[in-house]
Amino acid sequence: MVFKDINCGFYASRRPLQYACTHDEVAKTAEANGITARAIYNLDKAADANGVTRRYAAASGGREYPVYRLMPPAYPEESFTREALERAAGEERALFRVHPAVYAAPLHVWMYDWMLDVLTESRAPLLVSLQELDLRDAAAVKTAYPELRLVITNTDQWLNRQYVRFAQYFPHVYFDTSNTIEYYGIENMTGILGAERFLFGTNMPEKEPYDKLFQVLCCELAQEQKELIAHGNFERLVETRA
């Protein structure tokens, strides 16, 4: 089965106790396991983190899609101009990630302003980790921008009553598989929300990809549902933006 990873990161240099860390190590691990395409995110906090991501994605021959750190437009030197954001979302087929907690930039309409217009119009996915997300803030954003494609990553069983109801109430809310660890987790969540709401995600290099691969391959879902989760939803949301 083909796999395409919505949640794949890398660091510029090796780190202790990690099986894979740098971009090339993560890419090698992904390709060895049949992950043919991935959205890549630079986990370093360096000023040129987005530039490094751009260069790797451009050199990948279409196997990688850049995920850019999106900072609010308060400080022009650390953010995108409108023209640059439109170009990244359009020409580069980029995705974007926000960090409401780490960078003190909560997901508020007034905080990101016109950036949310661009993401909605371009159908560019916006990623955010559940561990950083206040669902009340996300609800306000989704009320103002119902067509915004919000991908909540690193979800877990402890908060699923909240975020499952959130996805039932608002359209275009998606989840990755990287931390779906509860008993029959994928089967139960798919039964509630539908396979169209889930994207294969490994959370490399923080986690190894093997358990996620086996989970999708061996779960008790129809083959068509497995294909959607493994690669079909990635193709629709990232590659074609349909």
C-alpha cells in the first residue's frame, strides 16, 4: 500500500537517542517503508527554518511538500507578506503550521487577520498540534472561516470527546494518525467521523513510523477506507487541493 505522510519533521543536526533526526535520515526511513510523499516540517527554531524547508522540498522531485511555520503579521521580518503567502500556498503547494503556545501566538482571528483569508481561498491546510490548541479559539476561527482546512495533529484518546465533537460540528477539520493509540482507535474514530477526516501521519522523528504503518495495514476497515487514510486524503487536501 502507498503511504503519504502529513506529519513528518526533521532537525538540522543529530540529537541523542533518536533513530533518525536529520532530513536525509528521515527521508531514507520514510522511503524504505513505502512512504512515497510527505509534508516536511523543520523543527528547528532558526530564523531560516522555512528557507531550509523550501530548499529540501524543491530538491525532492515532488516527493516532499513544504510545511511553513506561520507567524502572525505583527513583525514583518519574521512573517510572510501577503504576496509571499499567496505564492507559497499556490505555486509551492505549501502547508502551514501554527504554534499557539510555543510562540505565544494563539489561534485568534485578530492575531492572524488576512492570513486566514489567504489560507481559506487557496485551500492550503493549516496544521496545529492538539497539545497547543485551545478548542475554544479554534471554534471561533472556524466560525469565521468555515472553509479553512484545519488539520489537528498528535491527537490522543484522553481528549477525544472534545475534538471529535468539534469535528462533527465544524466542516473541514481533519486529524492525523500519529497518536491514535487507543484500542480500536482508528476503527472507532472512522465510524464516528468517516475515513475522509483522517490522514496518515507518523510524527517522525519524534516517533518511529512502523506502528502507524501496521495500524493502518492491519486495522479492521474496508480496503477503500484504508486507502483514503494512507494516501487518498493527502492527495485530495495537499496535492490537488480539491
